[in-house]
Amino acid sequence: MKTQLFIGGEWRDGAEDGVIDVADPATGEVFAEIAAGTPADASEACDAAHEAQLAWAEVAPRDRSETLRRCWEVLMEHHTELAELIVREHGKPMADAKGEIAYAAEFFRWNAEETVRIRGTLAHAPAGANRILVHHPPVGVVVMITPWNFPAAMITRKLAPALGAGNGVVIKPPKETPLTALRIADLITEAGVPGGLVNVVPTLDSESWFDAAVDHQRVRMVSFTGSTEVGRVLLRRSADRVLKTVMELGGNAPFVVFDDADLDQAVEGAMVAKMRHSAETCTAANRFLVEAGVAAEFAARLAAAMRDVKVGSGFEDGVTCGPLINPTAVDDVDALVQGAMDAGATVELGGRRIDRPGNFYEPTVLADVAAESPIAQAEIFGPVAPIITFTDVDRMIEIANDTEMGLTGYVYTRDLGKGLAVSERIQAGMIGLNRGSVSDPAAPFGGMKQSGLGREGSTEGIYEFCETQYIATDW
């Protein structure tokens, strides 16, 4: 298990006084110590990425593509090992961890195919004086800041297209889950990614680390996944050097259930949209907007499904909900639940933290929640489902859109026309229509409003890591 900094293709010790403790969320016990990088380390990593990127950009697209495909193969060869590492440092159930590794690896295979399809254009200027030649060179050095909830996938979703486009990369993984990032760097180096092209520098001082990185003259882009609050700060700081940015930020997804919905299907989708990865996802269903005619039945069915959820360590057989990431996360979720209860919400199930070692909270269903209550306005990031009843579709759309977030939404109805019409009115970058999951490497992932800028995945994803250059010529 690598615990050092990865800079310039070498494993290096950090400063003597810089150590990151990595704790198992299921027990609270520290099981690893990771080197903590300094601002100087971040700057040195940017130098290394720049030097390696110059040569990498000259590599033929087909050869870059083959390297990415080999990365996919190597990650899949270490599928179980990586999943076990995620369970240990993040706590998610083993089945979810294995699913994440397959998803994470797939970004390398998808972008291996996209790497050889970066297109340019050639046109005749309307005035007839010259030709218009457009192509897409790499940005250069990209700084990536990734979150703890998907220790592998949130790295590869950025890293694979960045490498495919010909860039060099410096990654700051979260201090909660740095081990997966370090292991991925180790494995892709084994797969043939040139030394220095990918650098991983965990840190305890994120602000100073980021200042050093964005002020480095070779850095041209910042790609961030995390909270909207932090995203705003990073955008302001990136503006000092007019850096290109891609931001995948917070969510507050509405999950709409109409009277005519197939309730079995809706509950099944709700369990995926809410509880996948222990409910700690930005795409998680955050507010359940249920039409009055089926509200009571849906609440009862959802509570029954949540009652069957087994909570525990991700290593335990049958566990489908692991611990939250840290004690603060438990406190935040509990405060939202208690606030909703004080405001008159009905507890269908749960509503308490679990009295055992680790950061566990009961799967919870709350009915009769007011649309304006704090729990309906905040990103819960925990196994709590607040249900808001509606009778008027226009008012429901107002509630669904009454948030600065616009990442994901879900709609359940047997009427496809109605479902499509409502989906178009919800201000979110992604909609699951009669589906509880939307993520796919082949689909454009991203949000509207303050849920982000740019798109990851699909064909759009690799172009985010490219510039557009126009050459005027004639012959």
C-alpha cells in the first residue's frame, strides 16, 4: 500500500511533520498514515506534469488510446483489491465499491475510443479569401481536486479524458480517502502512463496547496468535484489567472412520483436513487415530491424497503448501507432530521443515529415534510428520505426548481408524454425518467445553475480538456 507522494514518476516522503491519518468510518480507528504534501510539493508536481506533457502531446492519438485501454485492463485486473481499499477508507458496501471500480475503469475504455476521434474542421470562408482550419490541442497542465465519496471514479472521470487529449495532471485527492488515488496512480504507471504525467499530492492544507497550484505559470485548467460552497471559492481563485474550469458541484435532486406511476418500480428506483453508495452521492434523490393520491402508500412502501436495509461495515455480508464518512456528517444529518421533526414531519422509519462504534445513521423516511423546511433545501448526504406531497403539477415544478442546485432529477409516471414534458421543465442537467440511476461514461454528466460548469463523460468530456485553435490559411 503506497503512502508517499507521487511526483515526477517517483514515490517521495512528505515533510517530517506532515502526516494524514486515514480512519475506517466503520470503526473510527486510524489504519494508515499518508504523507501530506506542501505547497512546494504541489508546485514541483506542476513542473513535472509540464515536462511530461510536452512529450505526451506529441504521442500519436492511437498510441495514447492504447495506453488508456491498458489502464482499463489493469484496473479491472485489480478490481477486488481496489474495491477492498475503498471499503476500508470510505466505508461503502462491498457491492457498491466493486460497482464503482467497474464504473471508474470504464472511463479509460470509453476515452480510449474518444481519443482517436477528436475532430477538427475545415471550411471555406464566406468571403472566399481563405480557408478556416480548426483543431483541438491539449490545454496543458490540469489541476484536479476530487471528493471522498467516489475515491476512484471521480478521479478517472477526469483523468482518462485529460490524458486522452494530451494533458499532464496534478491530483489533490481528499484527505479522507487518499489511498485509492495513490494506488490508481501506481497501477496506471504499471499500465504504461509515462512518469511525471500523473502526479498525486495529498495535503492537510488545501488552501495553500491550491494557491501554489493555480499560481503556477504552467497550469491552465482546474477540474473540481465537490460542494458548491468550495466550488465558488475555487472559481474566484481560478479567475485570478483566467484558468479554464470544469466544476461538478452539489445537488438537491427532486424525485417526482405521480399518481399513475408504477409504485413497485418507483420504490425500486427510489432505493437506487437514494441509497446507492450509502446515500453519499451528489446525484442522490434529496426530496421526494409525491402526488397526493399515492403519497401515503408510497411512504409506507418506501419505509418497508428501507426497513430491509442492512446497516454495517462494508465488509459484512448483506450490508447495503455503510457508515457515513465521519462523525461530523452524522451530526449534520441528525440536525436536519431533528429540525424536520420539530417542524411537524411524521417519522415513518428511523430518525436516529445508531448507537455503535463508527459513523452510522438509521435509514429514515419522513412524511408530511414542508417544501420550505431546511431538510428540503440542504444536500442531505445521508440515508434520509423526506416526502413532500403535491396536488398541483405547476406548484410541484416550482418546488422542484426552488433551489440553486440543478444536477439531477427523477420522474416516475406511466404516461411517457407527461414524463418527458415534466422532465423538460425541471431545471437539472440530468433526469432519470422511470430510472433511479443516470450515470454512464457514455452520457454527459453535469448540472445547471450552481451545480456546475461543463460536462464530464460522453463525447463532450474529452473536449473540456482541449483548446480550440483556428488557423486562417489559403492555397
